[in-house]
Amino acid sequence: MKISTKVEFGIIAIIDIASHSLNGNAVTTPEIAKRQNISKKYLEQILSSLSSAGLVRGQKGSNGGYVIAKDLKEITFKDIINALDANVLSNVYFNTQGDDDVMIRLIDNSLWSKMSSYLQQYAESITLAQLCDEYIKNNEIEHNIPMYYI
Amino acid sequence: MKISTKVEFGIIAIIDIASHSLNGNAVTTPEIAKRQNISKKYLEQILSSLSSAGLVRGQKGSNGGYVIAKDLKEITFKDIINALDANVLSNVYFNTQGDDDVMIRLIDNSLWSKMSSYLQQYAESITLAQLCDEYIKNNEIEHNIPMYYI
DNA sequence: ACTAAACCTATTGAAATACTATGATTAATG
DNA sequence: CATTAATCATAGTATTTCAATAGGTTTAGT
């Protein structure tokens, strides 16, 4: 489970957008970049993946920025990960075209695909709404300051 | 779940050794390399990982080769994977040292570590004995030829 | 001595990763 | 209507990782 920075930053970014756009305001790349200490230019690329997957919507021009494109409850952790890297949860990725079909099938079908299907199932059970809630709650506790929306 | 060839070939190799050494004979690298269509030299490196993890034992010299170092029931799929690549099942591998501790902890502790701890649990429940049995059984069915040991 | 195996270590080529750089498009604002 | 500040698109690059290859040493049986 070595996670790429793209996936990592993407998850951070979408939670950041979700929790800072509850008031309706769009969240900009420079804002996220500063808050989360991520290169702005790299972040742009990452957000474009989330955007083309239909998870966030970008608004060009001054006063532009990103908002979440759907109901927070309808975006799952699986959606987010898959938008950023199709291989993380995917049904195994097998390199060989060895001669021993029995072996390949054994390892692929019985082992890896069971593991990846659990991952998918778990990731599907977590929504952005939950992540956002938990983030806000922990932030309040951590800083002893209530966050006000609107 | 992109699996490296090293992990893949290592799993194949240890099942191959297990199922061809039930009669007590050591299994050689050239044998496995031919049977499983893997480069002999690359396989040597992979087997040395399995060997230094104590899962297989190599015998030098003519008539040498590899045998499984323990009872097949005492080697788990987890042991095998970890011997080949410590990162596959490991508790998350997080790149950032971002400023937002709350975010990092949220994503790391609540998401990735739950996923990887499931993977570990599952991998620990599968033994080499099971894999070996299943491989032999499927091979017999596939080729309509019973495999005799001894 | 010869052979055939494990074992050890260095190097290479290719691919993936993690960015940086440049610029075009779009829209609000003075 | 020019300026500004944002998204969006694409090219390039430096570093790291991966997948082998290569060359050799050690060990043991015949």
C-alpha cells in the first residue's frame, strides 16, 4: 500500500474543498496549496483529474475556484481514489503471461482479487460527507475553536 | 494493488517449490525457471529474499536446490508477501509532512490503516499448505492426470 | 578435477513518479 | 475595456523505482 502523492494530495484537496465550501463559496487552488502545503502547479493537475471525473466543478475567472459537484453523501472514497489512480483498488494487475495457467489463476483469482474486492467494498462504504464531518470535528477539538459556516 | 513481478514471481516460486518437494527432493532454480517461464537469474535474487526470510532453505552444490524451511501450515501468505516486499501490506506509507496534522491523521489512521490491517488479516489467514493443496488439486483436474508424490 | 547448484553484488535500460514551466482561456472588477 | 486572477491544457525534466542482466564466488556431489 504505497500511496502516490497524487492520490494523497487529491484526497486532502477534496476534503479541504468540501469542508471550506459548505458556505457556498468556491475554494481556490492557491488557497488549498497554502493551507495544505502542496505545490500550486502540481495541485492544478490533480484537481483537473477530480474535475474530469465529475467530483468537483471548477469555475474560471476572478472569484473562481472549485466546489464539490454532487451531494457529499454521493461521493465515496472509492470514487475519489479511482479518479486519481485507477490502479489502487483495481482488480489485480498481473504481469505474467506464464505457461502455468493453474498457478496464475490460483494466485490471481483466489488471492489478489479477494483482497482488492474487499478494498473496493470498504472504500465504497466511506462517503465524502463522513470524511468532511470528521475533519471538521477533529479540527474544532484540536484548535479549541468552533468553525462557523456561513 | 499493482503487484510487482518480484512479489508475483516469488509467490509462484514458493508454491512451485512446496508442491514439487513433497517427496523430499530439493527443487532447483533452473527447474522452476523453466516450469514457470521466469528468468533464472532474476529468480535467484527472488529466492534469496525468501531464503533470508527463513521461508525456504537452499542447499548448495550438485544435487542442491531449495526446500521449504518450515511446516507448510506455518507459512502464511502474509509471510511470503512481506519477505518479497515490505510495502505491499504495510501500514500506510504516507509521503507528506504537511502542516495539517488533523488531515494527515484522518486520512492515514481512519482510511489507509484500516485497509491495510484488513489485508494483513486476510493474508495471515491463508497458509502455504492451503495454496499448495489447491494448486495440486487444480493441476490434477486440469490435466486429468493424478500427481503422485514419493 | 569437473560439474552444477546456490549465493553475492554491480550495472543497465526502461518506465513511472513528482514535479516545474509556459501559456491559453475565462470571467469578474475598476 | 484593460487588468487581474482564476481554471485549464500540455510539454518538459529530474529523480526514483523496477525489472532485469551480467559476472563472478562458494559449495558440494560424482
